[in-house]
Amino acid sequence: MQTAIKKKPEDHRTFQRQPLPDSVVVRTDHDEVAQGIDVSYGGISVQAKENHLVGDTLDLLLMDRNVMVKGVVSSSRPDQGQFRLGVSFERTEDVIVDTLLESVDQKKK
């Protein structure tokens, strides 16, 4: 009897991600400047010097866009001597996220 091999989907994410090459201020009890990696309607990925625990709530200021969003750390892993954080938006505020993604698209042009 043969076992079926399940193929992984090319992209299992709910929302399409857009590159985000901007600086992001991570606000907790102090500010840390992190590097944006990508963004979608569901959240944002950043590379930070400090580790944050899954479940931590963060305020993120996208400096080049002057947009502030609130999120919850959904993943954290070491990456090149820093930490790659996946942050899910706490509330998807469509107007803010639309503005953010629109400005990402315009920067690509």
C-alpha cells in the first residue's frame, strides 16, 4: 500500500505579503529601531536586536509612513545575530492597513 505524499502549498498565508524595507520603531517600555521585512493585512515582519516573547503586545511606528499600528508577537526566532519577529495586527484597522499597503506599492514604482 502506497502512502500519499502531501504537497505543501506554495504560500500558506492568508494575506499576500509586500516587502517593507523601512525602519520600524518597536515601542515597549523603551523604543528600539528595527528593520521592516514585509507587511500584509494580517501583520508585519521585522528584524529586531531585542527578542520579544510570543504574546507580547507591541506598538510599531513605521517611520517613513508615519503610521502607528498595534500588534501581538506571533513568532520570534534568531536570525543573523538578531531576532526575526512576526507580529499579528491586534485589530485590522482597514483604513490604516490600506494606507500602509498603498504606500508600499507606490514606493515600488
